[in-house]
Amino acid sequence: MNICKLLSTSLIFVSIGAGAQECTMPVSVQLDSDFANVPEAASTVLYHTLNRIATENGFSTEYAASPFVLTAHCDVMDKSNLPGPPIQTVYSLGITFYFADTYTKTKFGTAYMTLNGVGTGEVKSYINAFKRINANNSEITALINKGKEKMMRYYDTQYQNIIAEARRLASQQNYEEAMMMVFSIPVCSKGG
């Protein structure tokens, strides 16, 4: 089957389904480079929390072709130990969440919260702090809504360029990437 026909057919099916489903937008979830200093088990907890925040707010984290990222930056504001036994480690963390366009390196906005975590070691302290992140926090909700608006504006104005790039990729027999680009266009946008 000709790839243009396949892409056109795919777009028709996406458009038909538009009225029957909520608008899901693609976003990549990543941790800022400063998480190299955070224990891996704790970073994994925060990564899964970001994925949960994204999916609970109408985003899909399955499309690698998304130019948008939801990420977080972590600052250790204070660290102390409580006498034991067992000795407890206390971390006070400042977490900045942000949406960004990875192509233009533009941040859409930020949300900030401070978290305290107490545990029998560094890893448990970080994990207990990250578990306290509330996805319904008003700052996070405002960030998500602002991000959605900016993303929709992008897809409404750039869908023709995305389709043209998908056709170019298909002409080079890079069908999988072409399909991912087409399917990354939200069905509720002008190009959906």
C-alpha cells in the first residue's frame, strides 16, 4: 500500500475517533540532569510520579516524537539527621516542575513546591519526599493547563508541517517514524 494512502487512511480514522474520545496530547517525561546526584530508586519514584501527573491530565507519554517535555529539577535545601535508634535522615527538597518545548528550548511555565522526607537512609528519605507530591496541587494544575494551551497552539499552527515531515520520512521508507509523527497530532487540534 502506498504510504500516502496509509497516512491518509490513518488520519481519517483519527478524525473519525475525535468526537468519541477526549483529547490526548503527547508529551515526553524526563528528569533534569541534576537527578544524577539523586539515588536511582528515588529518581524512579519521581519519574513515575511525573508520568502519573501527565496521564491523569490528558497526556500520552508513549510518543517519542513529541517536542514537549514535562520535567522536574531538584534542589537539596537542607539535610540533617535525627538521633536514633535508628538514625533518621531528613531532607528538605525544592522541586521545580516545568513544561518546555525541546525544539525552541522555551519553558511554558513552572510550578514549585518544597517537600520534606524522613527515612532510615538517604534513599528512603528522598522516596518519602517524592511520594508527598500531590498531582492536584494548584501550581501543578496551573502549569498543566498552561502547557496544554501552548501545545494546542503549536499543533493548530504546525500540523501541516508535521504532516509534510511525515511524508518526507515515508518517502525515505522510514515508515515507523512517519506514523509516529502523524499520530502525535492530537485529534482535538485543527489537524486532528
